[in-house]
Amino acid sequence: MTLEIVKLEPKQDPRKVIETLEELVRRAKEGEFEAVVAVCMRPSGTFFTRSSGYPSSLELIGALFAAQNDLLKASEK
């Protein structure tokens, strides 16, 4: 008897991602944002970043640090 290992693919339902992006686009059109930074995760586990419009790199670094802290706290729950 031969066993075959099958890699299970993670759930790849894009609806929540699309819903979130649509909300952000709506809010950006309303003038709520002056800058955006995004970390985009691919199903393969790789990622890339995008940013736009940040006037001060120090403010951006502070915002990223705060976001990192929030993500770490959320992952502990």
C-alpha cells in the first residue's frame, strides 16, 4: 500500500479582501485619508507592500509601529 501526501490549500475566498478594499476606496474618495500603507499577503505566504502619499516618513514609521503592536496583541488572543 502506498500513501500519497496531499498538500491542503488554505481557504482562498477573496470576498472579505474585496469588501475591505471597497470600504477603503469609498473612504478615500470621501477624503478621509492622506496616506495609505498596505501589506498584501499572497496565498503562497509571500507578501509585498504598497504605499502612497505619506508626507512624513517619521509619521509613517510611527503608524507602522502602532499597527505592528496591534497585530501582535490580536495574534495572542
